Amino acid sequence: MGEPVVCTTVAGLREAIAQRVAGGAESLGLLPTMGALHRGHLEIARRTRAENDLAVVSVFVNPLQFGPGEDYESYPRQLEQDVALLAREGVDLVFAPDVREMYPDGTPVVSVTSGAAGSILEGATRPGHFDGALTVVSKLLTIMAPGPGVPFRAYFGEKDAQQLLLMQRMVRDLDHRVEIRPVPIVRSPEGLALSSRNQYLSPEQAGHALVLHRTLSALAAGELTLEQARRRVAAEPDVRLDYLVTVDPANLALVEPAPGTLALVAAWVGPTRLIDNMRIRARTVSWSTVTEQPETTVPAEPASTDPELSARELNDQMAVRAAKRQAAADSGMEPYPVDVHRTTTLASVREEFGHLEPGEETDHVVTVAGRVVHVRNTGKLCFATVQEGDGTRLQAMLSKANVGDEALAQWKSVVDLGDFVAITGRVISSRRGELSVMADSWTLASKALRPLPTMHKELNEETRVRQRYLDLIVRQEARDVVLTRSLITRTVRRVMEEQGYVEIETPMLQLVHGGAAARPFETHLNAFDQDMTLRIATELYLKRAVVGGIDKVFEIGRVFRNEGVDSSHSPEFTTLEAYEAYGDQFTMAERIREIIQECARVLGVEGIDTPQGRIELFGEWAWVPVYPGLSEAVGRTVTPETPAAELRELAAERGIAVNPAWDAQKLVMELFEEIVEPTLLQPTFVYDYPPAAQPLARPHRSEPGLIEAWDLIIGGMERGTAFSELVDPVVQRERLVEQSRLAAAGDDEAMQLDEDFLRALEHGAPPMGGLGLGLDRLIMLFTDLGIRETILFPLMKPE
């Protein structure tokens, strides 16, 4: 058989798979390996190739598999050996990402896994497996999906419960179907992995490893007590057992082990690490049942930190963290200090020292602070990744030689994911080129009592919206939306100010609601014993300001409408309203075009790609009149004189539900919104509305029965509205009186008669144009998100 094709990048792997599928491969089998390639893997590879047209093996190398001082230089030789072994089994593709990119800061030591202990600890995982088995396999399944109609199978060892459990949790979340196939494999009599990479073990070390393996197996089976196991290991001259912790097996929900089941162990044979920080992925581990634990040992908290944790799981994890908080305080370390004397930001360190070459060190000492989002504790050297608010990350390195035994032990015993820490030390670049701070000292900045969600697992939408702070911690996209919203809001304000508009603030509590057709929220002012409403628009007070002589006025503010909630509507949202003396609807059309196009410029956007096509923001913006536009869409003439009965028939033909009480004007607006608006992808001004659409708009200057108003539709959704304002107080009173009659008849959205507003108009108002722009919908346009994602803390039902 020919040699397998080795792919070192995701793009290369995808292209290779696509070529094979295009060439006739009708099924794809994947064997994901996350450690040393051993005989069991070869048996599974043989099965994978036998059952599929295309067999792919991923080789993710654990840095713990490299010998002291090897510095990964032997990786190409090891990969060559593995490829040769896989070639014998007929494997087509080998995915082997560059180890230097995967583990830029890894500690090179050897790892040999005890098979029996691994079997007993179903669901265990070790640090150094990329970002965890779940991340690796989920990414593989996502990038390797061969497309519809091509069976996709993933193969695992039958005993490898860790991967199977992870897979069962994972596959239901994928967009494509993956079939999981367990394969029985024959293990070596001693249970040790037969690895092409374990060549560093001398015969003497291998013998010591076998003794350790058998000791752990006997301990797990209840054949030895903990003290007996310790004595047996101590009798081996080259073995050092750092710590050994047992827990009550009743708390291990995934398996039914014998009493004294191993939960956490770190052991060495000479310079070779055998087992490192194996952690239970069980639903519950109660650390109050730990039978023996050295003071320098960090008990492994349960690895599942999903928001869907049960109350018992969460309480257990919080109890562990609370105990660590108290331990820190008892040792004299303040868990919540008032200041940690930070001297610079992570972003500043990256900007100033990003040029450092691998292995280059400086004498520049900084104190940085951030949230711990990744931690890997080894014997004499610990690594952590800290993150600050904008998502910038930086590595911190804590070595025993620099910080001392006590500080390093305290780090291991106190710090959890999610904690804020401050690190003081020199700025260096690690051997693998990772910019780092080599710590001289550290301190807590804030102890987190609740676990973080899994950083590499996406939160569900409910959690993202309800607990936005978690979303901001985990997802850069969430932080980007906040920054984008801020930039758009600043840009809108800048454009208005550059055009000479004055920003003012108007009341949110109002005696009379008006300015839009919407149902208000009602409240009560105790000081006046007065019923009031939250504003549904800022319009009427802004017009009062124009009456008073502020010729160009605007407000960016929150408005409140007691209406439905969906992907494009929220009960509270942000609007821009602006009014310009001596302007009209065409003046305001130029204004909104300036705003949207300037937002596009600052965002670096010329057009917006959607499933329906590309929206060109800098092209010609069309004007579509309501009645001719509806006539063209339905294939019959509709005019202001078309009777309501005919319009109801038209709605019935189209399956559009209408209220029997609606008049002809309301029916026309509903039909246009349902039939025409969704088809308007490009920026389009829909104009020449019937008077009922905007009771505050001026009658058309040349077309009887219409008003001078437009709605701006982009991407099938209304983004803004404007009109030539009605300033005739007599006609305005007639319109508002009619609105009051509708309200009295039960229309919750009709406006109230505002006598003070009419009194202002009676003092004389200049001709003016008015503009309303929904900022949330503008942000939705540029981010392609629903309104709940663009509002940082949207209104939610109680939990």
C-alpha cells in the first residue's frame, strides 16, 4: 500500500477529504488519537479502513510524551515512525498539526499511561491533551464533515470510556450525523501502552513503571490500602510518588469502582512522569471525603463547568472554592484586595514586546493582572493564561526557582479557573516564542466562587443572554458586539453634531404618551399621586424644542413599548430621533444615508453579505411608493380609493390574517408590510403612505390622500422612518382627536390627546423634517444578529 498523505493544516485536511469524496469515496472513517500511538490504535485503524472508503487518523501529540531536553526536536522522526505503522493498515490520510503551534509553551517530559488505572478512571483527562479531548474531537468532527450523503463514522477503543462519553454528549450538537463505533482491542498483559514514543524508558525504568502500574491497579481494586500502596512504591528506588488522593466511590456517578478508587495521582520514575493530575470527569466529587491529601496538593475540582450543572454539582464546586478562599485568607493573602498595583495592561505588554524572538528575555519588570482562563500545574513550573477585559491574553510562568516553594505551593492550592490574579515579573519569550511574564511573585486579585463555563464549549443562547457576563468572558464575538455597538453609537452622534444638531434629553416619565403608535408601560408617581407612562418616543418634546428655537435637535435614548418580544422587537430599545427646522422628508433621507454610510466606513464595510444576496450600502437607494409598489406585487391596481372589502379579499387570497375592524388605510399598510417589505433587500425608501401611517406627518404637497413620510427598508426590515412634520396645530388637533377616539374604542396603540404639545404648536412651529432611527436594528444590520444579541442586557422572563 502507498504512504498516507500527511496533512499539517486544517485547510489541507479539508481539501484532501474533498478531493477523495469528489473522486468517489462514499464513506469516511475517523480514528482520533490523543496520545502515544499504540497497538490498540493500529487495530482500530485496521477496522476503520476495512469499513470505509476513506480512513483518516489524527495524531495529536501530548508534550508530556517528550523526554527531558528533547524540546520536540524528535517529533518529525516519531511522526515518520507513526505514518509507517499506519501505512501498513491502509490509512489514507494522517492529520498531524505542527506540534510547535499546538504546544508553544509545553513542558517536555515523558508520559506513560497506566492502562488499568485509566480504565478504572472512566472519564479522566490529563492536562496537555491540546485543550482537552472534547475540544480536539469536536473540532475534528466539525472540520471533517464530508457533506450530505457520505456516511461519517468515528472509531474509539471499546474501553476508552472517556472519549465515548464525550462523544455521546457532543454529537447531538453537531449539524451533521456522526456514527460512533467502539472497537474491542487487545491490550498488553501489563496494561501499559505499547508506544512508538516511549523509547526513552530504560529497561530498569520500565520495570519500575510496571511495579507502579500493578500497585495502582491493586489499590483501585481494593486489594491494597493506601498506606500499603505507598510503602510498595517507596521500595522502588527510582520512583517518586508526589501525591496520591482517594475519594469515596459513591460520589463517582460514571462508574461503580471498588472502595479506595484512585482520583488524583502524580508519579515519577527517575526523570520520567508516569501519571500527571488525572482528574475525574464525574457528575459529583465531594472533596469532604478525601481520606489523605498532602498540604501542597491541589484537589481536582470536577471538570464539568457547564451552566447546566445540577444544584449539587454547583454546590460541591463552590464549597471547594470557598474553602480555598478561606485558606488564602488564613495564610495572610487577601482574597479581594483593594489594589494589586498593576503597572500595565496585557495589551500594552503585547504591543511593546511582541517582537521578542523565541527564548529572548528582558529585564523589564511589570505587574499585570487578569482572569485565569487556562492553567497547567506541573512539578516545578506552572503555566497560566490570564485574560483582561478586551480579550487580550498573556501567559504567566511560575517556576520554583523564581517564586520559591511556598508561593508555588500556594498557587497550586489556591488558584482556580476564573480567579483574578496579579503577576509581577520579567517579560520574556518562551523557547517556543510565547510572550510571557516570568513571575517573581503573585497574589490574588479576586477569588471566583463559581466555576467558569467551559472556555472551548459554546454557551447555549439562553445562558448567553441571561448571564451576559459569562458570554463576555467566554466569547470574543460577544465582546466585539459591545465594541461595535459603542462605535456605531459614537458615529451616529458624531455625524449629527457635524451637521450642527444639538443633543438634548427629554423626559422618560410622561403624563401623556404620544409620538408613536404603541402600547405604553404604566407607572405611578407617588409624590404627585399621579398615573404616568414610560415614553414610547422622544418626538413630541423634541418638537417643543424646535418651537423654542433650537432649529436642529436630536436625542439618542431608550424608549419603552409594552408589546411583543421576538428576534427584531424588544420592549425597551434605543432610538435616534432628530428634527431640523426648514427641512423635509428628503432632507432627512440624506441625513440617514449619511449616518448609515459613515457607520459602514468606520466599520470597514462596503456591503453586507446575506443569504438573500449582497446589500450594497454605497449604491443607489431606491424610492418605492406604497400604492404602486403593492399594486406591482399583487398584480392588480391598488389606490387610496380601493375599498376595504377588496383589500380583505386580497389578504385572504394571500393567507394574511387581518383584523375585521381595520379600515382601508390600515389594510394597505399591513399588506405592504407582509408582501413587499420582505423582498426589499437593497436600501429602499418606501414613501407616500396613507395618513393613518403617521398621524404626525404633513399631508402630501401634491398627492391628495397621502402624507409625506417614508420608511427605510434594508434587508427586508424597517431600519428608520422620517417625514415632513405636521406643524399646522388645527390639523394636528384633528389627527390627535381621531387617535383619542380609537383609544376610547379599545385601540391600545393609539396616541392620547396632548394639549401641551398642541399649545406649543399654536405658538408657531417652523416647517421641519423629522427622523427616527432604531439603533438596535442598525447594529443588527451590521452584525447579522437578533435584537437580543445586540442589546447587552435585554429584558428576560424571570428564571
